[in-house]
Amino acid sequence: MHRAVLSACVVTSASSLMSPVRTRLLLASNFVDPYTFWHCLDSQRSCFDAPSNAETPVNLLYVPTASLWLDPDSTSTRSLGQRRQRARASLKKNMQAIVASLSDRSSSAVSSVTESSMVSQPNPADNRVIEPIWLDVGDPAVDAAAVKDAVAGADCVYVEGGNTFWLAHHMRRTSFRDALLAACSTSVLPDGRTGVSQGKDPLYIGINAGAIVAGKSISPALWKG
């Protein structure tokens, strides 16, 4: 299994997702383990405390857009429509695999991260189910209003990796960044107190391209080596 470099934090800064706000971020190159996920999701409470309603599902908004970019210079003999259909089908399977992985609280799931000081043992009473919601901001039928509603109702926004520039373009087109700022961030007042977010204050998970677009610049997408 490939190990990713993870960054889980509450940040006050002036970047694309924080200006000036407090945002919960979990950024990775290719993998997020379930124990880190639940720890960060519940970072505003004591780690792994039983939720107020264990029957309430966790709405995970899955944004596959970066992985749906199709190379115009591809030598594939399939039509553009066929390639797009196959890519969507593959990513929907990937979405379900991610949900299954994040839902796994078995002892084997934590074996690769037990050395991390941020990981605690799970609360057995926490049996929340993850409900995935598909949102491709690159879909022409998806507009800013649809994006705002989807993000506002999410407990977690999971932005998949792929082509950073394709993702950034459609984030601008659909005002996805504005929706994230409104829902994922808690404003920081001059005296240090926090204000109220306009959504559920969800955890933002960025994988590869999804991590890059959370920063001040997408220039790291140009780095080689």
C-alpha cells in the first residue's frame, strides 16, 4: 500500500480557502486512512466521542472532476462519449471503494498509522454510516446554485485528484470555491473569537489536485520530479 503524506489541521491564513477563516483540512497525495478521517471529522469535539446522534449518516460529497479530464491527444480508439462514460463508471466504483475504506474501523485498518500521535482508539458506539453524494462540477448541467446547495449539506467534501487545471477552471465556473468558503469555514473575528459558518462546517479532503487547489496558488501542479 502506498503511504501518503498527510496534513490534518485547523488553519488561519489568507489563501484560496482561508481569508481570514478557520478551515479544517485533510490533504493527501493519494490515500486517507479511516482513523485519521474520523479524527479530523470530529476535531471540534473530543476525538472519537460518541456523536449526538449515531443514527445520522455522514454526507460525503465526492467531487471527481479532476479525474474526469480527457486527454485530447489520447490514442484511444473509443469515442469521446465512450471514454467519458467509462471514466465516470470507474470513478463511481472508486467512490464506493473510498467509502468502504473510510468505514473500516477494524484493527487492521489502523495498523499503518498506529505510530501517529494523532490517532486514538475508536469509540465502539460510533457506528455512523457514510453516505456518498456524487458532484461533478465539470458537468455542464451543474451550476453555481446546485453546487452551493450540495456543499451546504455536506459533512465532508472529498475532492479527487487528477488534472489540477481542469478542476480549477470548473471551480471558478461553478463558484465552487465560494461555496466552500461559505460552508467549510468559520470566520475569525478581530478579538480571536470565531463567527458562524453558513453551512455544516464540513471537513475538506483534498487528494493530489484537490489538495493543490486548497492553497494560495496551483503552481505546484507545474512542479516536476
